[in-house]
Amino acid sequence: MNENKGNQAYVDRGRLSSIDAFYELERFARENCISPSQVSKLIKKIGNDRLTLTKAVKKLRDRH
């Protein structure tokens, strides 16, 4: 068993990855009551910062 913790990749939990982890998109979509495709479009438009995405989702909901 490898005990070297230095080889582990750093994962920024404050960001969503539309390429590496589709399950993250699905979870974020469920939590915010939007579709995964809407999440993907928002990521392409404004970036993958979770806080910024959550604010954008709230604005979308306020418009409807």
C-alpha cells in the first residue's frame, strides 16, 4: 500500500468539472432543480465556480 500522500492530486471542491465528473453535474443540477445540460451551459458561459453558478441559478429561478 502506498503511504505517500504527496502523490495525490489536489481537487478543488469549489469548482465543478463538466469533463471529468458528470456525476458532479448531476448532483449540482438536482440540488438546484435544473437539468445537467443547463449546468453545462452555465459552466461554459460563466465558469465552474460553485458559488457563482449557484448565484446564476437563483437569478434564473427569479426570472421565471
